[in-house]
Amino acid sequence: MYLTRFLVNTARQGARRLLASPQAMHAAVLSGFPRPEDHTRDGARTLWRVDTGRDRQVVLYVVSPTAPELTHLVEQAGWPRSSEGWETRSYERLLNSLDKGQRWAFRLTANPTRTGRRRVDASTTQRFGHVTPVQQVEWLTSRAERNGFTVARQTDGELNLVTYDRQVRRFMRNRGEKQVTLVMATYDGVLEVEDPELFRGALTRGIGHARAYGCGLLTLAPAQINQ
């Protein structure tokens, strides 16, 4: 597995087009792999997420079974004359180092949903997005155990977790098809590893739905002391 960091040049028209459409970004990311087996394998798939930093820097993160070739993205949405381009590192060292009881700071952009009956046809079900902060937090905590972790608590007993960039995105998958409506939320917090094997699966397969559209990628950083 590999983790790639790509710096997006938001001044470019191509970059703005990709950022406006999760479908277009998904296609651009997969174009970095010559064969289907390079981006999807048993137990692993290609995940991506777009982050905007406090300095307004926009970064595309990609986790994938093989290392991508992103020259086309540099030409379309990057910095062609810069040495920055993109950086890809092996993810295996981190995955192999995971152990029960470890605490990590994490970030996750997800599609928090529930399954319910259709109003017009109660015999069929569909997914509905959770739109309130409380619902979105409950969605994550209810899925933590099955993914091998728990959300840590602060010294005051509250969850060490914040949600932000809560939004509803609408875009066309393909011309002439029905519009896609996607509820998204980003989570920052601290987690504790409970089951390393399940947790590795969460990191390599993603969490929740809409993983093709920039959701589900969980990334880690060293947790601050005394969390």
C-alpha cells in the first residue's frame, strides 16, 4: 500500500473543475493506474480525500495498492514547473506498526448515512444522509468497534472529536443521469486502536459509503501527549 500527497494549484481551471466534481476527481485519480488490479485488490482499494489547510493550501491524498503515476494531474491541476509535483511513500511500515492500545490523531471525511424505507414505496429501502452534528458523531462512534478502534475521550470525559466542513454536495455522475446528492462531514480527533487487524482494514478499504467520491479515507498522525 502507498500514501500519496498531491498539491493542487487552485488557480488553474482544470483544478477548479476537478474540485467541483467528485466524479471528475475520481476519474482523474484512477487514470493514474494503468490496470484495474493496480487500484483495486482483495482487501484494498484506492481511496482519496481533498483537504484544505489553514493556509488555504489544497492537498489531494490518495491511498492505493500500487504507486500512482500522476503526471497527467500535474499538467491539469498541479504545478508543472515545480519540483513538488506529488510525493508517494510506502504505507506498509505504518500498517505493520499498528498495535492495540496505540493512540493516534486522525482525520476522516465520510458520508454518514442510515438506511430507511422509501416514503413512496415502503417495500424498498434507500440511504439517507445524517445532517446534524449529533447524528454524524453517533454515526462514527457506532462504526468504530467494527473497524477496530474507539474514539478517545478527553480528561473532561467528552469525546476527543470535532466535526466540520459539513456539507451537501450535488453533482452529475454522467451526462443525462440523475443528479447525485452526497452528505459529507470531516472528523478530526484522537482514536485508540482496539483490534489492529480490523483497523488495518479500515485504513486500506475505507469507512462508510461514497468511497469513490472522496469519502472513507482515514489518515493518522502522532497524537499529542495528554490527550
